Amino acid sequence: MDEVKEVLSKFDFSDASDREITLLNIVNKLLVIIEEQAEEIKNLKAEVRKLRGGNDDPDIKGKSNGAKKFNQKNKNLNKPKPKAWNKSSKNDQLEIDHEIPLPIDKSKLPADAVYKGTREKIVQGLVFARNNVKLIIQRYYSASENKYYESEIPPNYADQFSKELQAFIIMSSVEGNMGHDKIIRLLETIGIKISAGQVEVILNKKNQEFHTEMEQAFMTAIELVGFMHSDDTGARHEGTNWFTSVFCNFLCTMFKTTPKKNRLTVIQNLVGKDKVLFLINKSTIKYMKDYKVGTIYLELLETLIDQEFNTEEELEQAIKIKYPEISEQKLTQIKIGAAYASIKNQGIILINALMTDAAGQFRDIALIQALCWVHEIRHYTNLNPMVPELQKILDNFTDKVQAFYLRLKLYKDNPNQMGIKTIQQEFEILFSTATKYDDLNKVIAQTKRRQNGLLAVLENPDLPLHNNHAEQQIRPYVIKRKIQFGTRSEEGRKSRDTFMSINMTCRKLGLSFYEFLVDRKTCMGSIPLLAELMKLKMAA
């Protein structure tokens, strides 16, 4: 392959004819296919070696050449401005649990030693010990009522395990990514006996109050800010592939794990699945016409006009009675159209602005759909031409993309009405470029079609240019999936989403996740609702 590249590098394609350019692109595509096949053959050989019981080399994937070159040039592209750093003591921020006076042995002092007061030294420590409590419960028996009367048990001791211990187990699972066996072994080191079933109950049962509070906090964060980042990743639930979506801003992070990731799922995630109804009206039919569905489906909807269904299942049943052969794809389109119609009829605005990649499920969800420049640039870095001439063309264009991206960053720092038209014109010119590299031309055309989302920042300079926040927020979930794999029950799925969401939301609100859990478990009420804390933060 290197020999072929070397030969091609000696040719001058500056004055090449259209026919020669076409042949050049064909050669490049063939070389790309050959390299991909060589990589696949390598992987298959490694798999055969493993099946035969041999050793296999670790699969450590590096970045493509295009990505390496782009990252080297743009390593500071999204790097925040450095903050002035001053070393300061953190001791003033520490809470002191107890003090220990240290008297001096005066017999060791010289005769002329004079008392000069004291100095302080703070040592941070941890007490990790069991606290098993035996309750001596008084009992009285009434013969006339044939009934026993007992001392009232404090709420913290109502269960077999104290509320503090339950909070510790939840924190170990969520924050420490510890599985049931690790938690059990850790607690055994201090003399606490607990089974895997009991850990399961603490983590996944009786968590409805947590679910409700986090859902209210999520809706409050949308209402207060009107903007969210969103991204998704794969998940496993009950042995099947699901998807976990994250919605986040500076007040809140919310995880939702669902079997699908289409537009209907996004709507249900933002509003709440139980609040999404399905209405068949003229808006539903117009939505289906916009997607150019067949007449048979429009006629089918006419038979259900002005009917509203409470659940997906009710709508699906009504449609299949009239048209049993309907495909899953068309059925999903009807559900989405009916959900949109119901939301519009209720006057609900899902969200003012949403920052995402260009995935189709986010289309038409928000009033302002902002698209991530980092995701868009990735399409250029993923190109890996084998022909040196085409690599030069790609490098030259990515330099221009970098310059334009920096131009947008400068505009965000100093937005002005005059700059909007100039930047729009620059975008039009840059992404109307036609090069000799066919695959690059396709990516350029794709970027141009996304102009509205990529330039949403011009009219809304407070919006970010990238979706890095969502990618950072979803990373702990990916790590947890790799360590603990998937969930096996509905309660487990909901509890994992809820506690992961509460943990990351507590960080944003300056709360201790453990203290929050203890407060809610013991019903102390000393920590306000998360939704109320968000309002206080916005008002500050």
C-alpha cells in the first residue's frame, strides 16, 4: 500500500481532466476498500487463533490519520481559557469534628523557653466501622383485646438495615460502580452480614419517591432554562439492546433508558410517557403527507379522525383492526404524528432549544435545533484518502473549516447584528466548494444542508457550539455499563436511571449525594426538594 501511495505522490494532478479526476477517485475508493479488507482479514485471523486456543494480540485501536492530523492542528480548539491560579489553603472550608489539645512535656524544654501560644494542624480522617444496634422493645399484652402493644420503633430502625447503611450501599453502587458482590465483601470487612438479595432490595425497591422528585426536578430545569444538551449510548436491559439518553444543562442531568430512540421516544422523555396522548386530526394527516406516505395510510387515518388515545397500545390496536398488515415503520410514523398533534392541541412546547448531533430523532423537537460542530467536523476527520493528492485537498479544506469554527467562537464572545450576515455569507461560500475529492464533496454538501442548526448560535449567542457537555455527562453511564453490564428488571432500570441522575444533579447543585440519600431515607426534610434548589440557584 505504501508503494502505491509513493507512486501516486509523484503524479501532478493540478491540470487533470475531468476523466482523470474520476479515475483518481475510483482508484482512491479501491485503495480504501483494500485497506478495510486487510484490517478485516487481520481481525478474522485473530479470531481464528483464539478459537484454536492460541493467544491474541490486544486490540488497541488508534485514531485515523485524518483525525490525528486534525487534532494536532486543533488541540486547543475547544480548550477553555485558562483561569488565573492561586494556591490557597482548603482548611478554612473543612468542618472539624473534634479537637485534641496536645500538652508539651515541659521537662524537655530549656530554661529560657517562653510560651508563645499555639498553632493548629488539621488531619482529615475517616471512621469506617459498623454500628449494629439492638433495640430493647417493651411489650404489653391486653387479654380483653387479645392484642400486644409495643414500643414505637424510630423511623431509622424500621428496616433490618439502618437508613445510613442503605444510603451507603446506594452510593457505593452509583458513585463507586460497585457490584453486589463487591458491596457485600466490603461490608463483611467491618462485620456487617448482608445477602445479594437484600442489596438488590435496597438498590431497586421502594424508590418511587426518588423517581417522582427527579422527574419534577427535570421538568423544572427545562422550565427554568429552556435549553438542554442531549446524547445517547447503547444499553442492555433484560438481555436485549436498549438505549440510554441523557438530557442535561447546568442545573440538571437526566438519564432515560428506553427500547427505542426515535422521535416519539424523545417526546416521551421530555414530557413524560404517561403525559403523551395520541390524537388523530388534520395535523396528524398533514404530518404524514409531509413524509409522502401512501394514500392507503391517509385514508386509514381519515377513519379515525378526531379520536384521541391514551396509550401507544390503544392507538396500535385501533389501527391494526382496520389494517393488520401495516409495517412497524409506518405505525411508528403515525404514532409520532399523533403525539405531535396532541401536544400541539394542548399548547405544549416541548423545549425552546436543544443541542444535539444531527441524528434524525431530534428533528422538529425544539423551537431552536442547534447542531454540534464537533460532531460535524468528525465527518471530515473520518475521511482517510489513500491518494496523496486527495489528502492534500482534505487537509486544505479542514484548515478552512477550522478557521470558520474559530470565527464563530469569536462571534460568541462579541455578538453583533452586522456579523450575522457576514458569517452566513462565509458559510455559504465555504460549504458550496467543489473539490476533486468526491467523498469530501458529499460531506461538504451534507454540512451545507445543516446550515440552520450549525448557525443557530448567530441569533442565540448564549447557545454552545458543541455538545461536549452531554458527552461528558453520559461517560459515567458508559463506564457503569462496562462494569455492571445491564439491568434485569423494570425496577432496576428505573432505579439506575434515577440514582445516576440524582447523583450528577447533586454535583451541579453543590449537594452531597450521600447526605441527600440519608435525608430522604430518614424523612428529615432538612434538604429542600431538588426543584426548589434549582429555583434558588437561578434566583441567586
